[in-house]
Amino acid sequence: MASMAAALNKTPFLSQPLTKSPSSDLPIAAVSFPSKPRRGNITVRAGLITPDGGKLVDLIVEEPRRREKKHEAATELPRVELTAIDMQWMHVLSEGWASPLGGFMRESEFLQTLHFNSLRLDDGSVVNMSVPIVLAIDDEQKASIGESKRVALVDSDGNPVAILTDIEIYKHPKEERIARTWGTTAPGLPYVEEAITNAGNWLIGGDLEVLEPVKYNDGLDRFRLSPAELRKELEKRGADAVFAFQLRNPVHNGHALLMTDTRRRLLEMGYKNPILLLHPLGGYTKADDVPLSWRMKQHEKVLEDGVLDPETTVVSIFPSPMHYAGPTEVQWHAKARINAGANFYIVGRDPAGMGHPVEKRDLYDADHGKKVLSMAPGLERLNILPFKVAAYDKTQGKMAFFDPSRPQDFLFISGTKMRTLAKNKENPPDGFMCPGGWQVLVDYYDSLTPAGNGRLPEVVSA
């Protein structure tokens, strides 16, 4: 425990805030990358990348005005209750992950997002925005709002959490939204069933005023650094390049190989201090994904075991919900990391993808995510580095880049195989995942077995 405490003092698992699965058919050990760098040569320059729109949006009401705003929300305004996923999107908006977006989308922003995957700003410039960030209401809520131009947003307990001003209410074209975001209207899309199918037939947009910083009180808030907080930490570390890795799964040694090799390549390109932003997704995920608390505990073991260098790695939680919308959603994941200071983005095989909900095949072409990302409007400033496929090399007993001249020497461990091993408390080949991280995964699947009293064990704390 003493060694762990010492490690945490210098690791990016920050103990205090600075200012206060793939489809079962996919080989999770196989991660591929574009064969060419995007858009010409990469220029080495100091300093963090500028946020979209030139500055980070901060939608949290300043402390002196909070009491007044809370009173207004509690006593004077019609109310709209937020779902858990709505709250996560409010969190995303409030901290500027979607900069320069200033609130839930009005109709013009919604249509630009659906049809162009981007937003045009007043100066004529374009920023990427590929997934709608919208708030649905039903007929009854619409009627209760009436002619009001301001509404209070409340949590499931009825507590005011935000005010939406200068509002616009417009129809919620669910089928078009689903078709354009996912490329299909097949039944069984997890986010659709969770957040859209039974949502209201209207959308309400407007400028957002969040009454105070969003907290979850789940033991993980210290890891939820805002884009502004991340930028301060990256500047504190003297980063001259930041490369982000988005994931919603445990980190195996193939992932670690890609991340450490990225840093080596950036050093060869002339950067002096590239910093990794290891940025697990912390919002809604489908039921068979490993829960956030367990993933964070596993990531902690990866750092503790020295698989990643604590000095050059910042680990934080990305609060966005997960759509599983493939090439459309990966643009959102990349765009949000620009606002956090990243100018390089690691993109793997079938990013944000999943198996088709009805047919036995992948929902998206495995290569389309990285290809779309390299061409997406508004992401021209983001660099994507070329990589080969990482797999388990039986001759070396470790994860390595795939060599097509000796394919018989490589093993691709599927997600199904990994989960089966963990559920059966069996070990993968040595070198696939650090022992501490693997034990966390085994413990997670073991926790799914009811305890003697028939109740599931409590959620693990990271």
C-alpha cells in the first residue's frame, strides 16, 4: 500500500481536483491505424491546441449568482425533469467539451449536426459536431412551458440543476435522427432504446446556465477533470504534444504498446515532452461493457504495474454517454479531446462500433472510422498517426505489431475469449495483460455471481 501511495503522488490518477466492448466477434487485441498521416506533414510547435471556437465554453454559474439563480429555478420557472443521460449531456456541455456549443441544440444546430456533422460559426469557420446534443420533452411538458422563454431543469429528485434560456421548441424527428446518426433504424441499438425510443416528440434547445459543477458522489469525481483542469495539468507538466486514447474497455498490453510507441514516434518527430491522455468514457454504456468503477480500478493497476509511465500519462474520465455509432461518433470523441488540449488522437479498429443488433456481422466497416476521421470537416487540426495491427506474438510471449510474413506466430484474442477466461478465473497468455489488471477483471466477473444472501456485491471503489 505504501508503494501505491507513493505512486499515486506522481501519477496522473489525481487524488484531488486541480482547482477545487467491442462486439464479441471482434478481436480486442487487434487495433489498426491509418496507413498515412492526415493532411500533409505534421508541424512541431510548442503549446496546447486552441479549443474549437477559440476559447473554452464554461456554462457553470459563478458562485455569487448561484443563490439567486437557484431561487429563480425553484420558484419562478416551469420545469423539465432530466434523465440520467440528460444529466450526463448537461455535464458535457457545462464544462466545454462541446465548445463552442452553449447549450442544448436549437433546430438550426440540430440540422447542421445531422446533415453536415459540423457547425458553421458566425465568422464562417466550421467546427466538427457529429452527434446531436439535444433535450427531449413530451406533449405535457411542452404545454406546461407555454409561452415561457426560460425553463428550470431538475434532477430525478426535483432539485433544480440548471436554467435553459431563450428557448426554442421544435419537433423531434426520431427516425431521421436515428437513421442519420447510426446509419440504420434496426431494432436493438442500445443508446436508441435507452434514450430515444421512449423520449418525447419535441426537442427543446437554448442557452444553458448550470447552477453548480456536476458531481456524482460515486468515489470517482476526483478523476473527472474538466477540459480547463486538464489543460492546466498538461501545461504544468510542460506538454508540447498531447495524444489522446479513447476507450471503454480494460487496458491490455496491446493498447499499452500502441500508446508507448506513439510517444516514441512523437519524440522522433522532434517533440520534447509528449503526454498521453488516457481518457476512458464515463457516461452511459451498454449492459455488457465493464462498468466504469471496475475499469478505473483496472487502469490504476496498469499504472501501478508500470505498463504505462505515470510521469507521462494523465488519466481522467470523459463524461460523455456512448452512442455506439461508429464513424459518426468517433468524430465526437476526437472533437471533444481537442477541447481538452489533445492535438493527436489514436484511433483503432472499428472505433465506437458494435455488432449489428439483428444480424451476425459488424454494424460498421472496421476501417471506416479512421478514414472518416482523417477527412472530417472541422477536424483538420487533429493529427492521426499511422500504426500497424497489434496482436499476441507467441514467439516473444508478448503483444507486438503484427508481422504478415509469419501470421502463424500471432494470436488474436477475441472479446468473447477474454471474457470467458476471466469468468472462468483462467489466465490469458503471459504478456497479454498485466497480472494486477487481469485480477481486477476476474474479480469483476466474479462479483456478478450473487453472494450467499442472493444479493450482488457492492460496486467496487477505485
